[in-house]
Amino acid sequence: MDMSHDDCLVRGTFQMTYALRHLFVTILVFCEVNNIRASMVKHKDSMLEDYTKENSNPTSVVQMALRDLRDLLCFMGKDITSYYLPDLNDIGKYLNDIMTEVREDLNVKINKEHLDIYACFNEEPRTGFDEIIDHV
């Protein structure tokens, strides 16, 4: 990986971790990368940050990130095995079958006050709300 790609990933570490993994995959797919494993090792902590917050097993964390990389590569029509990344163990305790975006949404804390607001609606807003919910 030349310095411009590396600099791009370094600047990307201040963004969301999933976005950094997406940037890494984009660089893999569209740029000529000389040493993919070295780049992965160099930026590993930044790319795994979101998973390390919820999982203390380093092997599991790496596997979760590799699965994300595999999925992103697949979306771009590529195969993870073509990129000499660490082996992906897609079975057992390493399996993370919920996409990152869904996992993040599931972790959003919902304020009780927001849930109780329905009771405060008068007839017109409640009718509109019910109609929307019926179609979702």
C-alpha cells in the first residue's frame, strides 16, 4: 500500500469504524495495494474499535471484522480469499449474523419519554400516526 492509501486510512480513523472498513475495502478493490496484510495489521486497532467495545475476545473481534470485510467485498463483486487477509472462520462463536448497521440500531437507547408520547396525541395526530404504523 503506498503512502497516499495509508494516509487516507489514517485520516479515516477519526470517522466511524465501519466506514473505515468500507474505505479499506474500497482501496483494496480499486487501488493497487502491495502488502495488504501489513496494512491490515497497521490499521487493525482502528478497524476493530467498535467490536472491541462489545466483545473482549480478540479472536472473535477479528473474525467479526473479517466478516464485514468479506461482505463489503462481496457487494463489490469480489472474493475475500483473493486478498490474502487472515483466514475467516465463519462458524461457531465467531459468527456475527447481524449486519453492523442493524447491530448499531439495536443498541440505540430509546428514551421512555419518547415511547410515552403516543398517549399525549390528540385525535388528529393519533389517526395519522396509526395510519403510518399500519403501513410499516
